[in-house]
Amino acid sequence: MIEASSPPVPALPHVHLRWMAAPLLALAATLTALSIGRYPVPAWETLHFLLAAAGLVPMEPERYALLHNLIIEIRLPRVLAAILVGASLSVSGAAYQALFRNPLVSPGLLGVLAGASAGAALGILVEGNWLLVQASAFALGLAAVGIAVGIAHLFGGGSIIMLILGGILSGALFASLLTVVKYVADPYSQLPAIVYWLMGSLGQATTGDIGWAAAPMLAGIVLLCLMGRALDALAMGDDEARALGVPVTAVRLVTIAAATLISALTVSIAGMIGWIGLIVPHIARLLVGPGNALLLPAAASLGAAFLLFADGLARNLFTTELPIGIVTELLGIPVFLLVLRRVRRGWT
Amino acid sequence: MILAARDIFFAYPGRPVLSGASLALAPGELVCLLGSNGAGKSTLLRIMLGLQRAARGSVMLGGKALAGHGRRQLARLIAYVPQVHVAPFPYTVLQVALMGRLPANGIFRAPAAADVDRVHRLLDNMGIAHLAGRAYTEISGGERQLTLITRALAQDARLLVMDEPLAGLDYGNQVRLLDRLESLAAQSYGVLMTTHDPNQPLTGCQRVALLNSGRITADGAAAAVLTPAAIHALYGVQVELLRGADGRGIAFRPARPDPVFNA
């Protein structure tokens, strides 16, 4: 056989240039989000302030104090919440799409969002404080996925199709639980609180919330990003992945656990924010291709940028703030239609 | 290193599939496993790959039980070429073939430039170097099959186990692929492939094993194993063997009493 000289690699060089695009976009979106608002600050001044806060450049103390209040105390928690929530939902969605070999899957597939919503509603119903609502959302989110995985393992040996069925059953169970809670809730105070909460908002996040949620969310995002190569093999089929030496069951459980953890935390912090976990992975795939080693970090960055952008619209479009869940849906549908033509490439 | 399944029993609930099947594969040979639909060919392959546990019987690789090899170590000794399928995502041909380096690198290490070079050379040997950047979902079935074989070769395994590699390929691609598998065997790869068409192994395989009623009923040189009687036992149809000028069997033809066909 002839050992010809290696032909040029057509796919890779573009990818190396392109994969920088998503993190850069996220950085630009962060800077913009810190600058805009009721009291706009020019982006260069925000940058100046951030450098001053890092001790790199001097800044007039009075101006510094004002900007510190505005940027760090008022805007930063919300911006951090948008980054963490957007990145978590997008990276979970991308990982699930590979794991379940289906580009139409979103992070709520195994019931985590339905469970967390029911949990939050339950917390509001028992007049719990904010911490209880968050804890209850988180706990029932995990419980819903636990039930889905339990059903899959008890009745179907943990196969993909039984996992999906388990997710449908578990999601339906918690959706009906949510309806029960809404039905018995006080229609003048609790019911509106539940409804608004379910529409999603980044405004309710406090620095404290972000503080305790940031570490597990970052850990989950990084863990999922590390699973990229294994998920590529899993996307080809279980037998093939095993024959390639990949520990399929372990990879699947770690992926589901990490995605569930961070998705449940997004509901705890910001309520239900739909669509982002479905569409951002597709946009990221257009940018860097389907290889999950690059796709997952790109999806995380793009998700952060996307939610910062959506939150910017939610905050600034009208004098009153729009629920972010509405904005992501209204924004998501046209964006999805725009990318659909390219995305469909390879669908069967 | 020899892969040997001995006395394998396996049943799906209410349906016995394998009842005492034995089959061995050594480097340097091309073996066709022939059987009817549902005979258990794929099940036997999966058991020999360690993807399915047998109810009874043993699978040994290099004198050691298959289960004694770690999953990743095993992937460097035996490669699996599945039936051609369509991936849900448009991985490039290069990306798919590079997955063959997973057993060597593990799931956390990115393939090195040397891995990429290797895979490019293998693609070139397979004659599909020009497809490296194309989406796996957009190439033909034959090209996908070659991509999956390239991935298997990238695993550095000397034993290749292929499930119906010829299914879905057009006649030209079938002939070319069988020639390629023959040349892999000549390069001391051991290749085990399943098929349900008796005409392919008749001219394309050195060794043929017949799987019938859960057992290997014959195993040997193609000319000795593939007789009209054996085909009748396997598929329940009467056939006659057509011979070439040199007297060797070249094809089976259904023997029909109908005068239209025998005119």
C-alpha cells in the first residue's frame, strides 16, 4: 500500500479559529451587561473600573465608590446568575443531545425541570422563606430524575428508550403535582407568586444565592466538558462505545448526575427558563462542529452570552422588567428557525 | 492471539438462540459466519466481543478469559465494526476514524498530532483520504463502511469483528470490500464477518462457518463447507452449485421445478 503524504486537514484549522468566537462573545456580553441599565456606563469605563478593582490602574475614589455600588453590588449578581444559568442549561442540553443521540432533546428530558418547578411551588405553598423554596426546588428536581432513572433500571435495564420513558412518566407526575399545588394555593397571594416564579427571573438572585450555587455549578459544567470525547463515542451507540473501551454506564451516570445537579440549581436560582438548552447547542454546533470536546465548552460560553443578551432585553426593552423565560422563548423560536436550515444537516 | 468461543449457550426470554456454539478466530484468516436471519450470528459476535454475557460457555482471548481483560485493553486487541448506520450528528469522517484512538488515549486525552497523521494515512490506505473533512452523515453506505473499518484499524487491534459488512452495499462495493478484507487477512489481521448471502463467501472467503439451530454445524474451507446440501439445511431451499471453467463453485442458483426458469 502507498504511504502518501498526509493530505491537508480541511476541518480543523477553521475550528481552531472558530472556537475562540464563543468565549469572546461571552466576554463581550458580560461587559455589555455590566454597562447597560437604568444608569448606563460606557463600556470603556466599566473596563477601567474592573481593572481598577483588580488593582491594576488607579481610579478617582468617589467615582470608584459609585461604580462599585452600581456594577458590583447591583449588576454583578444578576450578571453572574445569567452566566451560570445560561452556561448550565446549554451545556446540559448539548450533553443530553449526545447521550440520547437526539438533537431535539433538552435538559428537562428526565424531568428535572418539572420536578424543580413543583418543588418551588410547594415551597411557596407552605409559606417557606426564599431559602426553603430554593432547597425544595433543588430537592424535587433531583428526585424527579432519580425516579426516571429508577424506572429505567427497574423495568428496562437502564436502556436509552426506558430512560426517556422514565423521564416522561416522572415529568408527568411532577407536572400533576404542580397542578395540585396551584389548585390548593391561595389564589390572591400564593398562586400569582408561583406563576411569576415559573416564568423565570434573574432578578431574584442575591449575591448569597450565587455564592453557594456557583461552586457546584462550575464543577458540573467542567465535569460535563470533560466528558466530551466519551460522549462522542456514546453518540455512535452503546456497543460501539464499549468496543472502543469507553465505560458507557459510568459516563452515562456521571453525565446525568452532573446535568441534573446544575439544571436543578438553575431553577433554584432563576425559575424556569426554557428553550435555551435546546437551541444554544445547535448554534454552538454550527460554530465548532459536532465534536463534543469543543462543542460543550462552546455551548457553555454561548449559553452565557445568550442569556446575558436575553436578560438585557428583559431589563431594558420596557420600563417594567419582562420575565426572562418569556424573552428566551420569544427570542429562541426565531433564532431556532434561522439555524434550522443548517442544523438539519445530517438529520435523518 | 486467538479469540475462541467454546460451547456458548444463550437465550432471549422464551427463545433459545445459541446452544453450544464454538468458533475461533486467529490472525491471518478471513472467516465468514453464515446463517439465516435470526440464527444468532450477531449475538455470537456480541458475546465474542464481550458486549453480551453468555448464559454458559467461555470466550478466551490469548488463553485468558475475555472478562479478565479490561474494557480498554480489550479495545486494543479486538475491534468491532458494526453494521453501517447513520450517526445523529454530522461528525466528519476524520472525527469518526479518530475515535479509534480512544482505547490508546483514554477518554480524557485529546488525540495528538501523531494520532491525526496516523488516521490520515489509514484513510489514505482505504482510499477515502479525500473524504476526511466530509460529514459522515452525507457520504454513501460503502464510504461509511470504509470509515468504520478505518476506525477499527486505528485501534491497533489485530482482530476485527464485523457485523454484516456487506449488507446495504452495491455489488461493486461488496466485491471491493471483500478484496480489501482479504488483503487485511494477508497482512495478518484476523477478520470475522457475518453474512447471510452464501454467494459472497463462496468466492470471497477462505474459511466459512455455518451457524444453524444455535450451533456451528460446519467450519472449514469454503469449497468444502458450501454445498447445496448445507445451504438446504441452513435456509430450507433447494439450490444447485454453478461451477466455473476450472471446476470451482462460483455461485448458487435456486433449483426450481418451474419450467420457466429451467428452460
